[in-house]
Amino acid sequence: MNKRALLDEILRHLNAEVEMMTQAALATHAEATDDENKAEDKYDTRGLEASYLAHGQSRAAEEAAQAVAQFRALPARDFADGDPVSLGALVCVETKGRSAWYFVGPRAGGTEIEWDGRAVMVVTPQSPLGRQLVGKSAGSVLQLDVGGRNSEARIARVV
């Protein structure tokens, strides 16, 4: 597997998010500062609400940009048989005959991409699943909380 290609696909996805969030923040900022949104009386809060929204959107865009920077700095390390899961690992988890692929990344948990014919979700070491994966190796058994019920899963591969 080409780990660099996987990282490049994650970066393409994150860069698209940064661009979208930045454009949304700029549009909302323009709305907040537009003359038509100036308060007509003390109860008119359209401009204030738009400025709060613009601030939140710009912070989200900044966080996404930080995720891009951290993924760019992440080495495309290949994991050997028996290596424990750590940052940069691509992990196949099997549950009841079904497999799911996870990439342990520094940020952007929950990001999903299509890569090499499979869905891959980014998890962080701070997430509940990430905490269970980190330090384990292929063959390790996990206890997952799925819909309020415990389910057993096994790490099939660490790449």
C-alpha cells in the first residue's frame, strides 16, 4: 500500500474543507459588515449574530488549516508485522466478519475518504476508538461500545 498516496488523499480532502470554510467565513463577514445589517434599534441583532457566525467559521477554518499542516508534517511510515499502532498507522478492524479501515491521524477525526477501493476514517489517539487502538498490534481484541452495547472487534492488520 502506498501510504504517501493515502496521506495525499486526506490532504486533498482537508484542503477542500479549508477552502470551503474560508469562503463561508468571508461571505459571513461581508454580511456582518454590510450597511443593510446595521442595527435599526437596540433589539436588532442581525449584524451581531452574523459577526459571531463569521468568527466561529474563521476559527473552524483555522483549525482545519492546522490539521493540514500537521498531516503535511506526518511521515508516511510503513508498519511491520507486530508493530504497535501509533500515529500514522492504517488499521483494519474486523467485527462480526466485517472490516473497517481507520487511519490514526494527529487531527481531523471523523474525516472519511475513499482510498484504494475502501472507505477510510481518520481517528485521533484522543478519540475513544483511537485510545483503544494505540499501542495494540494485529490480533489484539478490542471492546467497542456500539449503540450502547459492547461488541468485540479484532485488529486484523496494521499497515
